[in-house]
Amino acid sequence: QSVLTQPPSASVTPGQRVTISCSGSTSNIGTNTVNWYQHFPGTAPKLLMYSNNLRPSGVPDRFSASKSDTSSYLAISGLQSEDEADYYCAAWDDSLNGVVFGGGTKLTVL
Amino acid sequence: EVQVLESGGGLVQPGGSLRLSCAPSGFTFSTYAMTWVRQAPGKGLEWVSSITYGGGRTYYADSVKGRFTISRDNSKNTLFLQMNSLTAEDTALYYCTKAAATTMTPQIWGQGTMVTVSS
């Protein structure tokens, strides 16, 4: 059972927009910044968004993220087949004194 | 290019020990916190341990506390994870990660090194 809660899966058609939620608590998302990662199985995870809503260089602006209270949201617009991957959220947890991850959301582009 | 490269994984019997190493490149190792993350087969990402840039503070997941030790040698640009009393539940791909400047959350990930605990 992950500390951060994500939907296990999402399915969308190419060109559509999808939003993936990440629900936490005051000790993690409510207090600290959130990162999002994109993970293609068999490869190294990649930082997709950091500090709640910032994109590292090289990440397309089709990807965006936001935070509200104890939840974070990753939005992907203009979905492409290459976006089919696992997406994870993460944050520092002040109560656990550690990094907490969401369980991951498997995105399928139909 | 900023990179980290793990080594030291392998097959070990239950109750055994293994030491993972991580070699960074492309950044000033001694100024960044580092974090180990693992992924068991078919499972999601799990935080294992973090260490501050100077090594003065360490943090562990409850699942490894008392069995794993994270350390670093800034003079040799190397991060370590000493794993003792290994069980089958520790079987996973272990990732070394460079943490962000202000948090312990991973920023740059290595390719991972596989640890298999089995008799």
C-alpha cells in the first residue's frame, strides 16, 4: 500500500488529454514539493516534472502538473503512442522522514 | 552529461550480504544528496535510503532499517549501499539516484543493478 495514491491505470486515445491524480497528506504533498516520473519498463525512470509544476529541459510542454492542498495532478495533452508508460509521483514525507512514491499509473494509448 | 552508474548486484542466498556501489559523473558529487530506490519484479518504485551531501545524515525505509547502510566517500566519488540479512523480499532492481538540490527526491536515475535473493 503506497503512501501516495494514484489510479493504477488510465486509457486514452491519441490526441486526447489525460490527467493523473496523486493523493497524499499534509506531511508529504501538503508540505513538500512533488515530482513526477515517466518510466518505460526496462529503462531508467526519467524526471518528468519537479517542484510541483516545473519541466526539466527537453520535456515537451504537452506535459504539465499542478498541486492543490494534498493532491498533485499530472496532465498530458495531445497524447501520442510514445507516451505509453508508467507514471509515478513522489514527495518527501516529514512524518516518515523519507521519500514516498505513488503506486504508479500505467498509461495506455489505445 | 549528468549520469550515475550502479554496480555490485547479483545472486545472493537468503541471510547473505551484498554491497552496491554507484559512480557519478557530470556533476559535483560532494554537493548533492543521493538516494537509492528499488523496484521489485512487477511492482512499483520503492524508496530505500537517502544520504545528505556530506554524509552526516542518513534516512531509511522501515523495510530495510537495521539491515541496510547507506554511505558515501566524497573523496572517491562513490555512493554505497551495504545490504545485510537479505531476504527474498529484497529481490529488486536497485537504482542509484542523484537527488534534487533541495530535497531527497530523485532527479537523475541510473540504469539499475539487479539483486536476486534466492537459495
